[in-house]
Amino acid sequence: MKTLNKLITTVLLITASIFTVNCASAQTSGPLFNEIAQQDSLQFDAFNSRNLDKLMNYFDSTLELYQDNTGVRNFDQTKQAFGNLFKMSYTLNRKLIPGTMEVYPIKDYGAIETGQHTFSHVENGQLQSFTYKFIQIWQKKDGVWRVTREITYGH
């Protein structure tokens, strides 16, 4: 199973990288970009305020989250991981790095969002800050946007 998960993650990362480099339809403005930028902002407002229930509303129940240093998680595992993170003595804060977000339409499904974000917190009186890359696959169903797949890497 671990080998299959690694293979799936590798294929997704390679496909996403090729798509990102070769796709001429990347949007950095316009209606779709603005919709996804709004969803991203609301999603991480919930994260930054440690509102677990609100945060999980941005993820579909079929979520698959691929992370290079922790492996693959489903919706319930992701919710548990966020819940544990929110219990930490420090508050982790996420900021999207301006100018890194790109949006790619997926016909009859939704959109791919790529970008870089920084997570920071104060620990032992010092600011700790780390930057990672991410890909989120957003599905728009019945007028509601939800992430069905996420890849986060560079940890």
C-alpha cells in the first residue's frame, strides 16, 4: 500500500508539474481566478483562526491530501491532524505568497490552484517561518467549491 501511495503521489506531482509548466491557460486574474482566490482566503482564515469545523467545510468528504513528509491522508485523518495542530501551544499562521497563485480551469469540474505559502509561529520567543508549495484541486458542485485533492510539498 505504501508503494502504491508513493507511486500515486509521484504521478500526481509529475503531472501537476508538467501541467503547470506547459499549460498556456494559467490564470492570474479574471473571474475564475477571483473565485478561487476568495475560496483560498476564506479557507485559510478558518485555518488561521483555528476554526476546525469551518475549515473542514472547504474539503470534500472524498479528500485525498498528499504531503511529502507525512504521506497520504483522507478527510477524517486530515480533520484529526488539523485538530491536533490547533491544540498546540502556539498559533500557526498561513499566508499566501503574493504573485505565486495560479489557477487552471478543469472543464466540467472546477479548477487547479497552485502556489506557495508561508506558515509561521512564534516559538521560544523567536519567529519560525517556513515556505512550501501546494496544489489544490477544487470542485464546484451545486455552486459550492470544495477541495477534493491537495498536494503539499517542499517540507
